[in-house]
Amino acid sequence: MRSKSEIYNELLALRCRQGQRDALEELVRIWERPLYYYLRRLVDGEQEAGQVLQETWVNVLRGLPGLRKPDRLPVWLYSIARRTAMSHLRGEYSQQALELYEADLPDVESGRPDPSFDNAEQIHYGLSRLSLAHREALTLFFLQDLSLEQIALVLEIPVGTVKSRLHHAKRALRAVLEEEESSHE
């Protein structure tokens, strides 16, 4: 059974594909903050994330007429944002960032990890200290609330790799937060 949100997103995508100006404005209004938040976890600095977001919107507007699966609007938007950010990072950080991102971790865990982190400020700090691959997986899963299958589509990796990245990312985040907590004692 599809949720109201899923149906609404599909109808919005169809209206955008038809070029309805009010639908395009609504798309930007609804998705600008979640996409910015996601991009902010991938690139350094608010200004840089803002630039990548603008490039993302240009790519979205160019791609709307060819959107084949309007029922996958969130996955499509995050995929475009991710490709735009990766292109930006490739130019800025060259091979070093790509090696971190492309690191493939072994498949060790299935199911949804249970986050037990309370302080949002600590979480954001912890995320900033993780590798790009870990930061991206956690952001999409916990903060953007995408399913494992949707994350696999956005990242263009198998679901098993998503599970593995989430497992290792959660452990890494916990270690960063524990280290930070012990340094303030």
C-alpha cells in the first residue's frame, strides 16, 4: 500500500513533467531543504553546498522532461544531487575523495540499525568526522528516511553493501561520539 506522500510525490512529478510552473515551485519548496541537508553532509561548507544545490536544481530542471518513473521522485532527486556532488568533489578533491567514497566494505549485517543517539548537535559533529561513504549512508537512512532499497538505487550499489556501510558507519559514529564525550570529561 502506497502512502499519501508517495502518491503526492508521483503526482507532483507528473505535473512538473508537464511543465506546470506552480508544480515546479512546489517541487523546489518541498525538496530544497532535504536536498541541501543531504548535500551539506557530502561537501564542505554551507556556501559550497549551496552552489552544488543550485547545480542540482539545474540538472533536475533539465532532466524533468525525461523522468520515466515519477513514482520514484525522491530517489531520482537524491540521485541527481549525489551525482552533482560527486562531480563537484571529483574536481575539488580528485582521487583521494573518490578512493574514500568507493571503498567497498564487506557485507556483515542485515536489517535496520537502531540509532540511540540523542543530541542532534553531537550527531552532526560526528557525521562530519566520518568518511564520505559512511556519512552519505547514514544521512540517507536516518535523516532522509529512505529505505535500504532506495538508498541502493541512489548510491548505485547493492542492498548488501548499503547494509554493510550502515553497520560500519554506525560503529564509526558511535566511536567518534564516545571519543568526543571522553575528551570533555
